[in-house]
Amino acid sequence: MELHQGLHRLRDEGIELYAISYDDTEAIADYVRASGVEFTLLSDVESRVIRRYGVLNTIVQPEDVPFYGIPFPGFCLVNEDGIIVDKLFNRHLANREGIETILDSFAGRIQPGDDEPIESIAEDDGIRITAFLRGGGGVLRVGPRRRLVVRFEMPDGLHVYGEPVPDGMVATQITVHGPDGFRSEPIEAPPTEALDFPGLDQPLQVWGGVVDFVIPVYANTDLGRALAHESDPSIDIEVAVRYQACDDAQCFIPRTHTLTLTVPLQPGVKPGFSRMKYGGATAIDMDSDSHLKRMVERGAARLAGDS
């Protein structure tokens, strides 16, 4: 649904959206009717395209009926010549990428949106640290991934340390804290560069200029249940940053800051299975049970044919 809601933003950039599904055409048609999506959905019940693009879910085994054949959730960015220029897929079925991830990939940079939670601190030496939540219009939902970005902006000649550092120096550290049910994944950091420093036998590993540290985050069903009865639910995410800066001749004292983002929380969207309950998610009004039954039949037929 988030892709549908942001479809005009993709098209404004000249990006056309296609979704490939392991579901059959009847299930896809029912989903389109119930959800109102306006982009093209393609059925790949034999997983031919899914395999060709190398995104078959390898966690699901052939005997796992009815789900064997599904892809990992994610996206491929394909240029006009049919060449994949970027590719991002998640291992967890509930963790989907949003419109902003595609737009940032297309633009080659991450830019905070006007409506996304953001907080900054500026040091006297010109270093600025900014934390912002990228994706979903700044709203966290159960399931879809967001990107928590911690950006260092450093004047020419200033750097911060990466690992490893000599004894007595402090490498850049970022820790994220939120309520129960809020999840963060390992930090994605750009490569460091070597800096020769007076008095040291080995170069320091440093970052300079503008550096983005990206932490994928998401809310699970526990958080959705905890906030389900609040009229205007939100959570506070604390981003603790500890670092030490240097120029080409001297190190400065280590610094520690905590930036707090207040993030709205809204329900996710799930298929409408009659026997499933959804914590922090609303169900689409479609007959998912009959579609699941056909998937089971397809899987059973495949296993029978393989035996």
C-alpha cells in the first residue's frame, strides 16, 4: 500500500513500478480490487522470473508447501536497457522497502523528507551531526523497514575515527534505543580512508566530508499490540553518538551526544486470512483463504511431480 500511495512520486522521476508475485492471476486480481493499487502486478507461479533475477527465497525449502517458490521481498532498479543498476532484498518476509529507498537509489543519495523526524546538533568546530528517519513519510508501521540515518558533516581538514584505533583513542560509535518491539539491524557504514598521523606507525582509519551511517529499523507486532489502543501513538527513538575528531596534526577530546526522534506509529497492512490475528496491522478485505488453498494445491502437485 505504501508503494501505491507514493506511486506518483516514482512516476514524477520517470520510474515505472512493476510487482512480481508468486500468487496466481486470480489472487492478484482480488488484491487489486480490494486494495485499489494502480501499478502493474505480474504473476509468476512457476517462479521463472524470480529465479532468473536471483531472488528466490532460499530459506523456504522445496518441501515447505505452499510457500516454496516465493521471492525475498525487495526491489531491482532496472535501467532502460534492461540492466539491473541496484538491487536490495530482505531476508524477513515482513520487512519491505518503501518508495524512498527506490528514490534514493535512483538519485544516488539519501535526503530527508520535509515530513520526516529529524534532529541535529552543531559543534563549535563546524561538525554537524543529524539523525533522521527515512521512509514512509516519517511514520513507522509494523513490518516495513525504515532507514535511520546518522549523518556527519565535517569541514575540510576534520575527520572522525573508524576502527581500529590506537589505545587511548575513540572510534565512532552509534547505538540506537527504542521501546520493546522496536528493532534495529547492524549499521551500514561507508568505507574509511587512511590518514597518516604524526607520531603513529600506522595510518588512522577515518571518515571526512559528509558521511551517512544507515541503520535499518522496523516495528514488530509486539509494538503494534502495545500501542493499538492509543489514539495518536508514537515512540521515542534515542540515538547515542560517541566520537573523536582530529585534523592533520592533533586529536580533540571525545564527545558524546544523544539525539531523540519522536516517530508516529501506524498499523501495517496484512492479507485477510480468516484465522489469523494481526497485532498492529489491518487486514485487506479479500478472500485470502481460497487463494492460500490454491497455493497448497499447486505445491502438492509440484511435490507429486518431483517424486
